[in-house]
Amino acid sequence: MFTGIVQSQAEVIAIISKNNAIRLKVSLENSLIENLEVGASVAINGVCLTAVEFGHLAASSSFIIFDVIDETLRVSNLADIELGSKVNVERSLKIGDEIGGHMLSGHVHAQAIITNRVDSPDNCTISFTIAPEYQKYIFAKGFISINGISLTLGAEVGDSFSVHLIPETLARTNLQYACVGDKVNIEIDQQTMTIVQTIERMKLNSHS
């Protein structure tokens, strides 16, 4: 499990294709491999991946290697990353950790496309569109995860939705580089999905 509070950004330093999968190597701060074990879960752009190897690159940097299977590439923007790309990183939640965002599984439901971006000195508003089958889960002021970042939806939702980002969020995450046309990973809040699906089943049963 994760909280959607991004701990750092990592740079993609190697991408090795093999069959329909890739082996991904990222460079990041030394602190992010402390007490890490092979087999541990790490969220990369909100995707729960398994660390298969890690170690130190230099005095101030380390690396982690992940295997990314074809299904993960199909549903997430990890299929589009390139050498030098910056990805958001969050280690898995430990008992006793503060939950500053909301509970995430690291299982991406869909991708959304950025349709607009407006920057001001103290705020950045980014708008997105998402496939119609997921729009029923998008509620004003509800939770959503975008590239692994726990965010609150803006007041206006419909065919599109928006989020408002403070400078700190931009500085800590790769949304600072986001441009119109980019794809982002979306994880819908599980409680919202459960409520909507339960109501749909109740309506269906009432008409049967």
C-alpha cells in the first residue's frame, strides 16, 4: 500500500526491452534504498513495481531495477518513458507511517490525457480527459491519484476534470514537466469505486 505522498523523483538511466516487457533502471537518492530488500514494492509513477536489484552508483546516488511486464506497459505511461525521464517514487507504507494523502494500491486503472495547463505564481491548474467508463468515478473534491500523487479534484467535473497544484507539489513531482498531450497514470479512489458500483448493482436489482 501507498499514500500518494511522493518522496522523490528518479531519473531513468536504462531501459532494456525483452520480449513484451522491459527492465527499468532508475537513479535516485541514497536514502530511498535504506532498508530496501529485493522483492519490496515501490511505486513508480503510481505503478506498484517489485525491486529486483539495487545498489549504489556513487557517493550520493543509488539505483533500483524493476521488471515491467506487458500488462503494466499496456495500462500505464511506463510504456512511453525514455532515457532521462523523471518518474515519481514512493516506498511502500510501513506500520506507523503517517498517511498524508489517501490509501493507494499502486494498481493503475487508466490513463488520462492533459488538455490544458495554466500556471500562476502560487498555483498551477492542470485539466485532463479520461475514458467515458471512468468518468462516473470522478467527483468534485474527491480523491484521485495522478502519477502516484494523492490529489483533490477541482470543483468542476464532467467530460474533463482538473486539479490545482501548489508550488511544493510541483517541485516534488514530475507534474512540473507535464505538457498538453501528455498521458498520466490514474488510480481511482477505491472507496469511490466501491460506492458507485454498489449503487449500480442496487439499481439493477431493483429493476429485475
